[in-house]
Amino acid sequence: FAKIIEYANSRDEALTRIKNNNFPLASTAVVEKQSPEKREFQNPSTPQITILERNGSGMRLGIKNQALHSIQNSILIWNESFHLHWEAQIEKQSVKIERANAWAHAIELPGLNANEEKILELKYKDPMISLGQISTALWFIILILHAIRLRSQRKSFL
């Protein structure tokens, strides 16, 4: 979790900030957004993240506040190459995924009461994968129909 979030208008601006400021990546992140600003999170504790389920198209994460007090919103920096086809939902509500540090993902997590837990679902939805699955299924059906046709021709020939 980043304690300081800076906002940049573009990937180039984010890279420039990271290169020019002796950037402390352990505590600070640059998130690409429309309105540049700087936010500092004063959370004395951060939520615990647990992987609940992982599959080929995404994962479900548990976000739990184990503190005895409530915590404010926080930013989860997910260090995987940023791609537009990722979608996120917290408790079935869509949340925006921003680009962080010019290549990673940033997701703003809601504040949590003491011992409260929420579910973050991340799904990869590439339309080309769906198109590929449909075309593969069609070719498979064509192959089966062709095999049936050849078999019936062979039987009628005998």
C-alpha cells in the first residue's frame, strides 16, 4: 500500500516524476488521472489482503481491517503490467482501475470499520479471447459435421 499518492495527467508525466524526484517507490505511487493532485494517507494500519480464489480469468481477494479502529480509504498498488481489459468490483460495485507508476495498477479501496471485510474481484475480459473461443467452437462443430458426413458416405458406399 502506498502512503502518498501523486496524480499525473499522462504516462510520460508519471515517468518523469518517478525519474526526477529520487522517488520512494516503497511509500509513494504516481497514479494517472485527469486532475493532478497529491494525497497523503494517514492510515496507521492498512487492510490485510488475502487471495480467496484464483482462476484463468481473474481472482477474488479478501480485504480485511484487523485493527480495533476504522481505517480510511487506501490505494492498493497491484504490481502487474497495466492492461485496459482488467475490471474490478468491490462487493459487486464497479471500481476504477488506474495506471500507477507508469506500468502497474492502482485501485482505491474503501474505508473499513474495525474487523470489517470486503471482497475485491478482479476479472480479465479481453474481447479477443471470447472471439477466439467462439471461432474455435465453430471450427470444432464443422469438423464433427464433416466427420459425420464422411462416415455416412462411407457406409452408403459399402
